[in-house]
Amino acid sequence: EVSDVLLRQGPDAARQGIGLSQEGVKLLSPEERQELGALYQAALQNLSDADKQRFTTLAQKGQAASNQEIAESSDLIQRALRTLPADKSERLLALVGKAVQLQLSQSKSEPPAEK
């Protein structure tokens, strides 16, 4: 199901993916959140200052971004990810996939009982 969400294309699918990943990241362990942040930072460091600023601006809009802004954001992050070594980009994508899976699982089930 995660692959279905992540492989769908177009602005609506991207918007859904943004929402799922933003919410799902909150469900990752603190260590995984920190690692994901560090991987994104490493990737974004390879963009020009103008592109980094534009990406930050677009990322803050999240699901409220226009279709054109979502396409632009996607292009920027793809360019940034291509600059990472393969193992780091694979790990970043694995963490995003895990975040989406956690959010999908949580949104399907009842809130877990307190332990």
C-alpha cells in the first residue's frame, strides 16, 4: 500500500504523499527523525542558496502548495537527492516510506491503548 501511495503521480498524489509523510514523520523514533533531518540537510546543501530558500518556502506550504509549486518542490528535492551517495538516498527513502506506512496504519486503526 505504501508503494501504491508513493508511486502514484500527479499533484494530487504528491499532495497526499506530503501529508502522509509530514504526519508520519512524527511517528518515527526520535533517532529516526534526527537521521531523516540530517539526510535531508545533506541533500539540500548541494543546492544553490536560491534553490534551498525556494525549497524551504515551498516545504512550509506543505499540502497548501499549488500544483505548480508541488511540481517545483518535487524537482528541487529530486535534484538534491541525486547528489547524495546511493546508500544515503536509499536510507532517506526508506525512512520516508516507513513514515508513510506508520501514518497509513495509524489512520486505519483505532488509537492504540495506553500501555
